[in-house]
Amino acid sequence: MKELAKVLKAGSLAAGYATEMWTLLRIGALIQGRFCVKFAQSSVWRTLQKMGCPQRPARQARQRDEGAVRTWKNKMWAELKK
């Protein structure tokens, strides 16, 4: 887990990906390639949780429209819940 943490902290660009975003699929592929262990996505998720990795990004998207989010939660989500 210490080795995995080092690789994740170095970033996905350093791991050879085109964007600086880790996904469960990417981390699973990294684990398989580096440690020769194949994990299901749920196992990757649990491993990250054990390591104390946050489940959400610290920042939000710049293009996020708070008004649209609020409207969706109040109208669309309320309808879907019913």
C-alpha cells in the first residue's frame, strides 16, 4: 500500500496517462501492471478507503452552475424519489 500511495501521489501524468485524473479503472490497471494483482473496481475502491484516500475531489468544476444543481435537486430529484 505504501508503494501504491507513492505512485498515486506522483500523479496520473507520471504514470503515463494523458490527464491528471485518477479513476478506479486507471488505478486498477496500475495495480495489475505494477503488482500483478487484478482487482475488481469494488476492491480498488475498498483499498483506497483503507488508505484514507478522499472519495471526492477537493475542488469543484469551474463550469459548475449552482443554480442548475439546486433546481435539479429540488425539482427533478424530488420527482425521481417519488
